[in-house]
Amino acid sequence: MLSVLKNMAYRRLFAAQIVALIGTGLLTVALGLLAYDLAGSNAGAVLGTALTVKMLAYVGLAPLINALVARWPKKRVLIGADLIRAAMALCLPFITDVWQIYVVTFLLQSASATFTPAFQSLIPTILTDERDYTKALSLSRLAYDMEALVSPAAAALLLTVLSYNNLFLGTVAGFLFSALMVAITALPKVAATTGQQTSLWHRTTLGGRIFWRNRRLRSLMALNLVVAAPTALVLVNTVVYVRDILHRPDTDLALALACFGVGSMIVALSAPRVLDHFGDRSVMLTGAAVIPLVLAGTAALTLLGVPGNGWWLLLGLWFMLGAANSTILTPSSRLLRDASTEDTRSYVFTAQFSLSHACYILTYPLAGWLGAAAGLAWAAIALTIIAMAGSAGAFLSWPRHDTAPSTEPAGKESRSEQPATQRTPPRT
């Protein structure tokens, strides 16, 4: 898997991704402490609103911003987004009112909604070999999972010698390092013919239209819903399972979340070999079948009462949810690459970015509000139903005998906009 790091351009971008992710993890911890300083016992409501603002920026602005910057060189877009993120993070230590958190969060996450799809759509242009690209996807999944484990530990260690405001400086440093790595990397220069020849509305909606016309991408839309259900349950309600139901110490919260991450990491490590042998459809739909079953088991466990060994059952369920999630998340970008050309790739990746985060606007409130109002069992049942619906949609949408890349990658409209032959892009 590490052989893909021999590519200089990808190695630098991967380093940028890791450092920026760690910085973002420090931001999450520091933002929670800042919210508590400003709002006290209402800190949870402040963070919940901030997360909602984040998702609204991701869902509503990502396609529009991508359409607006379609004519710009990708390197300038990435560096500009990183510099804006660094500037917004630098503002956070000086915040004195709750409303300022929402404004800064919106601006910072709008920049992230610009950076992330552009970054993800660039990787298949750098790594044109399918196996190399699959290895890169596995490394990316590992990076996200490791960040979830490393950042809280790093934050806890730093907080023993620093105030939480200094953690924001770590976030700033992460974004600046990311901008530096992008600046010194030779990136492919992709000609944006669609951005030059069509209207803003056409460019804003292009990714969504390509999704709707491609059966594999319609299946991916449903799979986004499947992934959002267990993610919401784990991130929102693990603390309630650990503290209120199982009466475990605070340190066990980290252990439960780590099991979710470890399950995901193990699948990501094995993904290149498994995908070579079984293909995208079998692997991803296996995850879609497993997730509703595990969620149903969690709901049953909560309804029937947790037995004495419930702690180990919870760890096992969380491990399985993490592994099943990874079978969907790790290969998903392969579908996006196969369903796009160089000209439409940023639009397709941006559509996936928005559509996947839109699912969390549904599942996060269900996990939190329904869990608080009616109990964790009903929250788990509701999320199980959502996962079942998404799984059914994925199975019905993906052609049963489709084991090769789609023969209609960008839909009729976008196909007509493409040059007949894709040439190796020049470097800048």
C-alpha cells in the first residue's frame, strides 16, 4: 500500500492531508472548550448549532462555490481555501460571543467545502493507475481514522502544558502547512472547458445531474444514507451508552470510539486486495447489508436490557459498524472517478460531498433528539429503518451484473462537452 507514496506529488498532498486533519482535530477539542467558556451548561446546544451550520455550508455552498471557481487553476483554489481556513482559525481565540462562533464556523467550513472536493478530485488525475488510486483511497481512509484516535490524545497531552486557546494555533499551523505542500507540488493542469462554456446554473447542477443519470452513482446516493445512520449513532450516542447505560468510566468512551475506528482501519488496510478480488459492487453492498443488521442488534440489545457482559457486546457492535462503514467509504471514490472525466470530475466529487453530508442533517438530529426524548432504543430503531431504506435503494439501483466501470460516465449532456481523447495534462 505504501508504494503509492513513491509518487512525489501524491506524497506531498498526503502529508498535507494528514497535518490538516490533525489540526482540525485540535480545533474540535478547542472549540468545545471555548463553547463551554462562553455558554456553560448550554455548550452542547452551541456545538449542535455549530455542527448544523457546518453541514449547511457543506450541503448548500459546495456546488455553488465549485461552479464559481471552475475557471481557476486548481492550485490557487486549494491554497486560497487553506489560507482562509487558517485565517478563520486564527480568529477563534479572540471570540467573545456565541454568535461569533457561528459566523467563523460558517466561513471556515465554507472554505473546507471548497478545498475538500477539489483535493479529492485531483488525486485520480495524479494517480491514473487504478491500483495506485485504490491504495491512495485506503491511505486516505486510514488518515481519517487515525486522526480520530490521535487528535484527542494529542489535544489532551497539549492541554497539560498549554491553554486551549493555543490549540487553535495548531490548527492554523496545520492549514498553513497544507497550503505550503500544495504550493510546492507540481499539479496537473486540467482544462475547465465546461466552466468556460456554460452558465453558472449549469455548472452548479451538473454534478447532481450526472449522479441521477448514472445507476452506480444513484446507488452511491443511497449508500450515503446507509453510512450516515451508524456514524450518527456512534458519534452522538456512544457517550450515553458508556456512561448512562453501562456505567463505565470516562476513559471507556475513548475505547468505544477507538473500536469503531479500528474496525474501519482494518478494512481500509485490506481494501486493495479485496477490491481486486471481489469488485466494488460486492464489497460495498456487503457493507450495506451488514449495517442494518448490526444496528438492529444494537436496538434489540437496548430494548431487552444490557446483560452483564454488555460492555464487550457494545465494543463488538461498534467494531462491526466501523468495518462495515469502511467497506462503503473506502471504494466510493472509485465510482466517482469511473463516472467522470477530467472536465466533470470536480463537479461529481463536489456533488458527492454535498449529498453525503446532507444525510447527516437527517441522522444527527434523529440520533440526538429522538434518543433524548424517547430513549436510545427508539433512536437505534429509527436509524435502522433509515439504513434499511438506503440499503434497499442501493441494491435496486446498482445493476446486478455490473462489475466494470460504467460505460456512460458523465451522462449524455456532460459527455457531449468532453474532448474525444483525454491527453496527459501538463504540469504547472
